[in-house]
Amino acid sequence: MQTTKGFAFFLFLNVKANPYLFPLVQLIVLALLFVFQWTNSQLELSLIINSWHQPWLDQLCLYGTFLGDGTLIVLICFIVYFYKPELAVGMLFAYLISSGITQGLKHTIFAEFHRPLWHINQLNLQDYYLPIGAEHNLANSFPSGHTTSAFAYFCILSLYFKQHYLKIGMLILAFFVAFTRVYLLQHFVMDITVGSIIGTSVSLWVYYGLYQNGKLKWAIIKTKS
């Protein structure tokens, strides 16, 4: 028993100190999601998550989903630029590249993939709940753009921060955005799964391949003479 506790504590310490905490925990969560997706259809999963609706959660999701909105991300990058120019450019690059990949897939190869509400309408289902103010998108479901964007810039921030609680905070925010997309019936679980993989993969490349190697300095505008 003591050995088990010691191993668990050792593992916890190593996870806290791991610079790859964000993608590591993400892989564990995605593995669990794949299990659920193996035993339930995508529409069933969406309706199960949607059934958890509460007034406070409705409002939290309606506003929280905008954390994956492109306009807000660009604004955040603009603000960060005044404090950490290269980091801001890295965040912007990660967002633009990952978003470009996702939007390209959504409108070409997977253009015929419809959203949960489209399937609900086709099956004439009534057992669902859509909060007032939620979007009514029907097409271009796969992958999730908001999830891709959220994981792209939250992952870079997680890699940048040294404090483990900030790394965990970034991970929670990224997964929360993904959750809102399913809760609001904008996407299937598979959409957010692939979107999160795209966002994180691009961020890892931008952070370690460009930001840490100083390859983003050329993009910094010199504001002082």
C-alpha cells in the first residue's frame, strides 16, 4: 500500500514538473473520449452532454465558447504583443496555421459532414435543449474550428508558463471551449477531438520550432528608435 502511494506521489511530482503537461494530459483525456466514442454514436454522445443543461451552465457556455473565436484570439495576441512580442507572434502563427488547416478540411474533404442540429432535424428529434442565443449552424461540422483555435493558443501559453497551476489552467480552458461546442450542439465529440489534436500539434511545432529558436524575431516591429 505504501509502495503504491509512493509511486502515485512520484508520478504526480513528475507530471507537475513536466514541460509537456498540456499535451500529456490531453492525450489521456482524448484516450478516455475514444473509449466513450467506441461505445456510443456521435449523436448519442452529443445529446447526453446536451442533457446536462442548467441555467448557469447555459450562460457559462454561451460566453465561454467565444474563447475559441478568432476575433478574440487576435485581440489577445495584440495585447500580449506589448509585453512579449515574440510570444504574441507565436500565438498568432499557431492560430492562423491551425485555423487554416481546419477550415481547409471543413470546406473541402469534409464539406459534407453536417452538425448535430442537422441530424436532429432530419430525425425529427425533440429531446434536446438549445439555450436562447446559441448558434443554429447545420453544415461544416468536422473538425471544430473553435476547439482548434482554443487548443492552439492555450497550448502555447501552457508551454510558456512555468507554474504548473497555470499550465493546468490553460488545459482546463481549452477543454472547456471544446465542451461548450458539444453542449451547445455545434459539434460532435469527434469534431472537437480532431480539432484539439490539430491545435496542439501546430502549437508544439510553432513553440519549439520557431519561438524557442528565435525564428520569430524578424516578425517583430521595432517601436523604439
